[in-house]
Amino acid sequence: MLHIYNSLTRQKEVFEPIQPRQVRMYVCGMTVYDYCHLGHARVMVVFDTVYRYLKTSGYAVEYVRNITDIDDKIIKRAAENGEPIDALTQRFIDAMHEDEDSLSVLRPDAEPRATDNIQEMLAMIQTLLDKGIAYQGKNGDVYYDVSQFEGYGKLSGRKLDDLRAGERVAVDEVKDDPLDFVLWKASKPGDPAWDAPWGAGRPGWHIECSAMSQKLLGDHFDIHGGGSDLQFPHHENEIAQSEGCTGHKHVNYWMHNGFIRVNDEKMSKSLNNFFTIREVLKDYKAAEVRFFILNSHYRSQLNYGTDQLDAARASLSRLYTAIRGLPESGPAAYTDYENRFIAAMDDDFNTPEAMAVLFELAGDINRIRKTQSDASAAALGALLQRLGNVLGLLQDDPESWFKGSANADGLSDDAIETLIQQRLDARTAKQWAESDRIRDELKAQGVLLEDGAGGTTWKRA
RNA sequence: GGCCGAAUAGCAUAGUGGUAAUGUACCGGAUUGCAAAUCCGAGUACCUCAGUUCGAUUCUGAGUUCGGCCUCCA
């Protein structure tokens, strides 16, 4: 039985969908004005894994992840680049999709864009105004009146008084209360604007998620996810907006992933200590990045470093080695491994625990291959691959995983095979010096040889 | 200042009221012409102090250290 840690209640709860065997899930996606960094990769991979596991568990899942394509940073960046906003956002949406594909992240069922849903936002803001929960400030902006929403603070565990006591809440004279947040920003000259009954402008950040989730998933849905830095104020405000409009519960389970750190500090754009996904993919395979992310629990903080990526590489190599060269096999028989894997995933998506099961399975496969035969291990190998696939791992053919593809300046597969044959001849003649010379030569080219019982295999380092 | 979370071997990550798991690194052995891979084995890892308990790394309290949110953030 699946348990999910609910940020709203701060405890693990049994997951019970609103509709039997169906899950509706919304995740806050990217603001598209730059390349995705590893922090974004974590959100993508974590919720992709949730999505995959829910489907594996037999749920029909409707997964929506929005794209914020209008906001201050986008406007600013487009101006800096001298580039139309549409062109900028489309460029980075395309880049985001490339990054996702490389990380084996499945496309959500819908990726609504804020600018395509302005009418829905206007309608929601109007409802809030009609209900007296929102008001227009002297500067023309429309604000949400947090004092009108009884549950304000329930997600982030804050009280209004505590928030007001915070030193960092700036005093703003156009708002009735410094905690009131903007629903609609009155237009400034030159900025993109949409007509509205209360004056041309553009939406505040929070309203898009309320409007688009309601449109695509309804007033009340199962899971809402995002980075833990969105818990406050973004998600808190989203609840206030949605529940203020509908008068009833918005989301049953809130999930927040921890962030990636660099040198024990949060990776973020403002600290300028971030690594983009494509930057990291120059040195590591995407599957290694995915492994690195899933090797820690999604709610913990995760420190980024080449040591961790190197360890991920070695670990994946062990798993692929276990299944390399195994004969085809039908579905693996019932095993305790699968039960333990499921139990781990059912426990709030405990991927590190689930991966430990994969390694025990790999050890078992290696033992069987050694003491019995490859054929005897084939079913377990198929199981290992299938369970790995649930996590979006072990999706490659082992042979191509190890051999990779030749660099422009590297040896071709044929050249490698030729040298291996030459070495085999030397070995047959017991010319060890020549044999070792060839092996060293290949090693210098990044090709590692392994002499197994069934012949010599090779891999690109 | 308010609110939250974390501390487990050299490193990284799980987990548990009673033999602490997984990867990686290191050491010994098997295997190998030598390696690599693989297998077997070893290694005195639960932040400190107090409390509850027959028993605490786990529960409670205090402390220390680190991190996060309170401002745009994944």
C-alpha cells in the first residue's frame, strides 16, 4: 500500500485517490528564460519517477506540469537579448524538452503555458474580487487579501503574526497588509499586457497554477508537487487562491522535493553556483545523473560533486555488468526481490532502498552466472532490468551502454576488434609482452578489456 | 528573530526499541599468464549529554554543528 509524505500534515499518509485507480497530479514546472540546471533536473526526475511508479502500480495517471512563460525575469532577459519574448521562451522550452528526453523523463500528459490561459486567470481573479477576497490597490495592481482566508499558512506551518514579525517582509504602502500578494500587475509601458476589467496588465505568478490546475484537473485533485522552496509562498498562495474561489479543498497530497546543494549551499541562480544539465552531460551520461538523483531520497538535500557522479557511474556499471551478455528471458518469476522493491517504493518512494534491492539482485545474478550458468540467471536478469525500468534506469542495451559510441578522434569499433584479435593471437602464442602492449595501447585510447570465460569483452571508459 | 529539516564507516546513501543495509574506496583470499570483471572474507560507522526502557543509533528533552524557508527560486 502506497504511503506518501504529505507536506500539509507533515506525516506519511496512506495514499487514497479521489477516484479509484485514478490519480490527478500537478507539478510546478519551469520558468523558461534560461537552460535548466541540476535542481530542475531533480524535480523532473523525481516526479517522473512518481509518475512511472503510479502507472506501474496500476493507476491511470493524469500528469500536468506547467510552463511559466511570462514573468519579470523573462521580460528582463528578452530585453537584454533584444529578442522577442515568444522566441526566448520557445527556445528554452525546446531546450528543456531536450534535457528531459536525455534524462529519460517522460513528457507529462499536459504542459499548459501561462500565456495560453490568461482568460482562466481573469475569471478566477474576478471571482476573488466578487467574493471580497481580493482588492485593487492604488497603483492598479490587484491583490489577494490574506486576512480573508482562514487557512492561510497551513501548508507552510506559519501564522500570519509570525510572518508579519519577520524582518524581511518589506513594507509596501499600496497593500493593505504586507503579506497580501499580487494577482494582477497593472501594465507598465512597453511590457506585455492583456486587457482586463480592472485595467490592462499581466498575471501574478501564483494565479497561473491555480487557474491551470483547476482547468485541467478540476477543483480538487490528488497530488501537487514542486521544489520545497515553493512551499512558501507559492503553494501557500495557490491554496489561498484556489480554496478562496471554490470554498473547498484544493489538493489532498502535497509533495516537495529537497534541493541540490553545491559545497553545502543551495544551488540557485541567485547564488550563481548552478550547473546546467547540458553542462554536466558533457562529462557524464544522463543515466548517471538520473542515478545520482534517485540514489538519495527525494525529500533530502543532495550534494552535487564529481565524486558522487563518479560513484554513480561505477554503480551503474556494476548493474549493467550483471546483465551483460545474458540470454533473452521471459518474465521473471515471482521473487522476494520484487516484493522488497515494491515495499521500498510504497514507502514514500524510497528509491535508495529500492536501488539497494537492485544491487542485491545483481549480486545474486553474478553468483548464479559463476556457479551455474547464464541461462539460469536470465530470468533474474530480466527482473533486474524491469525493476530498473520502473525507475527509468537500465533502459539501454548493456552492450551499447558499455561500448558507447566512438568519438570523432577515437578508435572505431572495427579498429578495436582488430586489435583485440591481434592480442588474442599473441596470447595464443603466449607472447605476453605483445599482448599487454596491445591492451595498454587500447587503454590509452579509453578502451578497457576484460578476458572472460566466453572471450574478451571491451568497454569505453 | 520566527518556522522547519538534518547529523550513520574514508566518501555517499537507506533503515531499525534487540546480529545496522547498499554502492564506492581500501585490505586479505579465490579466479586470471598478468590484469580487469566476478566471487568469498575482513574491517570496532549511528554528533554530545541527560531521561524513559531489561535494552536507545532509533522514543523524549537539552545542547552543538550544518542546511532550508520567511525576498525571485525547483
